[in-house]
Amino acid sequence: MNIHEFQAKSLLRQFGVAVPQGEVANTPQAAAAVAEALARGGASGFVVKAQIHAGGRGKGGGVKLASSAAEVPRIAAEILGMTLVTPQTGPGGRLVRRVLVEAATPIDRELYLALTLDRGSEGFAIIASTEGGMDIEEVAARTPQAIHTQLVDPNLGLRPYQSRKLARALQLGAEQSQQFAALLGGLYRLFVERDASLIEINPLVLSGNGANAALLALDAKLGFDDNALFRQPQIAALRDAEEEDPRERRARESGLAYVGLDGNVGCMVNGAGLAMATLDMITACGGSPANFLDAGGTADRERVKQAFKLILQDEQVRAILINIFGGIVRCDLIAEGVTAAAAELGVGVPLVVRLQGAEARRGREILDRAGLPGLRSAETLRQAAELAVAAARGS
Ligand code: GDP
Ligand code: MN
């Protein structure tokens, strides 16, 4: 689960990480009030930032500077209600419902700092670079030597020498290295105590010169482990369902593991590994999957129906491939679920069903007997994928 920048910064504050002063606003009037309060506190410049769950806002016109508090409501009015398109939103963009109004920070250097999980080492990775502010993916591709990584063993925790190594890689002076150690310690505690999966500070800025320079998190992207939200009520409460893919939101509500993709072959599979193999097979057969959907081990009639509904809500879907291995579930029960759901919902696109495992033969008999138009059964995964890809092409 992702959260907004203003929520992320409030969490950072709780963990002692320095962030610019500011407040969220959902009208130009509220934005003006925030700017006036910041001006009374001594701010002379301001920044107005679109709050959406996607990065690259600066490039899309979603981050604007204002040189006086009087300008802030006009800029906020421009950004609020706009459909912001960035390299991360897709062509449809995202509607901006809120802006974060902050006191502008004078920037001397823009750095990059991130904490994430590193499955390979069964630990955490801290990634830092002097090349902050821009696309870190591009930096990694063009100048990989500018990316510095420290792996942290969760049993040992973050060690002081690791902080010092990263501070040196970031070319920080003695005073800033101490600030950096405190800041990184706060981020590390936040990561562990709140079950985060990603903390990305881009840019982490150095503001001011010499020993007086301060390190601040100017931007913050935080992601959390969905499977830990049950024990993180404070984090779970930050969910903004309006920012989520509506297909994935419905899937979550009905307890199905679903990820929306861009293709046209809808997939219903039991088991995540089999679902991944199915996506690969569709691609290998020249097709393109519309979704990942793991209907789980207990794919009864009701779940099959929910799964159908989800797949069909995607208007791109031209054919559906159902791939079930009967291990925990029996294929004849699945077949009953499929025929009942298809009859009730009127599927309307070609359906290819591949059943293997427990009671597969009986399952296929049930499908054949149902005489549903557009339904074909297949024995192997390759056959099934070929049929579904051809059906999606309309041949
Ligand atoms: P993103 O484009 O979605 O990653 O949004 P950011 O929060 O990273 O802002 C984009 C860019 O706007 C930053 O890299 C900065 O260069 C600039 N920016 C944001 N806030 C300030 C600020 O307070 N002062 C100055 N000078 N620039 C800012
Ligand atoms: Mn950024």
C-alpha cells in the first residue's frame, strides 16, 4: 500500500526526520491560509505540490514554486482539479484532489536515499546517490558507479559504520555526516517498526553552506507491506482508496489476489505460481494477458463468480483463460462453479478452460454438457493458451 507525500512527511516527523514545514489543503482558500501561517513563521517562498500516488510530478507540472503567499491560492487553483500526467501515472493521468503547501527550501545539493527489502540477502538495502532529484533509474543505467548500496542484516540492525560509509559516498562533511546518521536512524526505525517495504527520499537536500547546512527530506515516497497492515492500524488508516486501481480495490474487497495488466486475455488461475506460468505461456504464444488473478485454493462457485466479474470489468478483455490444477480443489466443483457463473453472468467473450488434476475428467464432462456457447476445453496449458490467444485476436 502506498500513501501520499503529506502523510509520509508526517510519519517522518514522528520519527525525527527533518522535513519542510507545511500542511495539506483541498481548496485554494485553505492553501492560502497555510501559506499565510507559514509566512507568519518567517517563510518567504512557497512550494505547492500535487498529492497523487505517483512520482514525476515536477515534470508534469504538479510542483510549482511561489515567491509570495499571495500567489499560492492562484497556483493551488491551477493544480487542484487538474488531471496530472507524469511518467508514472500512465496516459490517463490522475485527478489532483489535494495539494501540499510548504515553505520553499533553498537547495544546495540534491541527493538520493532509499530503504527497501533485499530478498537476495534476506535483509534491507539502503541505497544512496549524489545524483538525486532526477530519474534514479536513469542514473543507475548510465552511471551505476554513482549508486551506493549498504545491505543491512535485520538481526544486527543498522550499524554506525554503514551510516558513515554512506555519508562518505554522499560527500557529506563532518557535521552533515552526524545529521545523516540521525536521519538514517529515524528512517530505519520507521521502516522496521511500521512494516514498510519502501522509503524513497528523492531528493534529500542539503540546504545552506558549510557547517550550518541542514539535511531535509524534500520529497518522500513510502510503501507498506499489505500483509502486515493488520498489525499497523495507524498505517492502514492512511489508505486512499480513490488512488488505487478500481479493479484491484474490488479484488481486495472480495479477497482475490488480482493485478491489472495491459493485455486482452483475462486469466483465472488457482495458485500464484501457476498464474505466473499462465501469463508466461500466453506471452510465449504471442498474446498479452489482461490480468494476474489467483483465485486461491478454495475456488468455490461464489469465488469463481467474483473472479469472472472482476475480469469482465476490464473492457479490454477479448477472451478468458481458466487454468485450474485440482490439488486442494476438485475440478468437477470448479466446472460447476464456472458453468453456473457463466450462465448467470452471461460471459460474452470466448472462454477456454483447462482443468488438470483431481476429477479433471468429470470436470470436462460437466463443461461439455453445459453446452455454453464460446466455451472450449483444453488439456495442456500450451493448447489452452494458443486457443485463448487466437480467440482474443478474433480468429
Ligand atoms: P516529484 O517530481 O514527484 O518527484 O516531486 P518532488 O517533490 O521531488 O519535486 C520535484 C522537484 O521540485 C525537486 O527535485 C526540486 O528540484 C523541486 N522542488 C521541490 N520542492 C522545492 C523547494 O522547496 N525548493 C526548491 N528550490 N525546489 C523544490
Ligand atoms: Mn521526487
